Amino acid sequence: MTAANPWRGERLLKLPGGKPVKVEATLDQIARLMSETGTETLEALQDALFARKPETLKAALLILKGEDQVKAIWPRVNGMSGLTAVFAAVSGAVSGLTPEEEDEAKKAEADRERGREALALGLLASAIGRSSVSPSDSG
């Protein structure tokens, strides 16, 4: 499918019993996904996909791959591992990031989180240190 506004994200959906299926999204499809899920931002759409609700993921595949392909794909989605595979493919396609860029973004976010935790621990240690000092000489 050639689209006037292709998105960069593209993933392979690998499920048992069949060949991998390429999942990609255009901006128009992302807008339809956001409408379908009632979300207004890409972050909120990612949160909706992360819930791994079968009806949400199936609706996403219908928008991205079409009814004929979903009829062939969906029976192979089995249990949590199948839903997670669909989530990963759809989420990655919607992200617009290549897998390498996505890994780098996750590492950068983990580094930022470690920095925030270190800062919070430093502030807590400082606060505890101040609270153990007696407010007066006769205290």
C-alpha cells in the first residue's frame, strides 16, 4: 500500500503457524486508531495499546492490515504471548521509530529515571540529615 504520508515505524508480527506479517502505519491510520480508541495523543494511544485488550488490538490490526489479513492472522493470536506480539508490532509501527531508535529511547529514559531516583534519594538523605540535628543547644 502506497500512502501519501507514510510513517517510519515498521515491525514484523511473528505468530506461530504462519509467516511473519509486516505491520506499518500511515498518519491517516494512526488518526483512525486514535479515533477508534478515543485517544487524543500518541502517548494515550500507546497506553491504550499497552492494556493489551483483545478487542483494541484486533481493531488496530483491522485498521492497519485490513479485514482479509486479520481473518488469517487473528486465529493465530493465542493467549498473552500472542496479544503481546500483536501489541509489540502495532505499538512499534505507531511509534514511528526504528527498532534501534526505540532501544536507544528506552535506554535514555532508563538513564533519566535512574538520575531522578538518585536525586530523590539525595534529597531524602539531606532532609533526614537536617532533621537529626537538634534545633537548639539545650534540646
